[in-house]
Amino acid sequence: MNEKNQHSTRVHNTVIAILTVAVVGTIVESVSQGWEFWVPTLLFAGLVASWGMHIFQYRQSTFRENYYLVFSMMVAFDHGTQVFCRYRYDDVVPSCAHYICCGDNNPFCRYVCGE
């Protein structure tokens, strides 16, 4: 049981790291490009919520995995809707979150991703 918990924690650490890099990059690009002014605040709040859920082990791990997946899709959608983007990672972040989080056959992940 302890080994499975350690593996889950490592997976969540990886997802949070990828999500943090993507959100910080999107916030920096949003501010520098002059996109919508309210989006960086929402992205920052979502990132803080992700870290808070991870640090305090809020609810079950499947709930956190579902949140990471949906939040990464929202970040990718926001970044992908902008016409002038320096970097195109719209497919990378949700794909990473999907493959990392859905290793345990999470039914919500399969539903959201259309599997």
C-alpha cells in the first residue's frame, strides 16, 4: 500500500510540475501580449488550488487527478484560442496530464478524453 501511495505522489508531482510550467508560461505570455486581463488571475487561482490540493492531499487522488486534467484542458484552451502565440503547447499539456493521471483507469478521464 505504501509503495502505491509513493507512486501516486510521484505521478502527482510530475503533473503539478508540468502544469506549473504551462500556467506560468501562459500567464507570462498573456501579460506580455496584452491578452484578456482577467485570465492570468484565474490561471493563478487554479494553480494555487492545484498546489493546495496536492500539498494537503485534499479528497481522494482520483478527484485531484480529475481536477488536474480539466484544469490543464482549460489552460490549453485559453492558450490555443489566442491568435498570436509564441509557443504552441496546446496538445502537450492535456496529453501529459491524461496519460499520467489515467494510468489507473480513471473512468472520468476516459469519459472526458472520449476513450
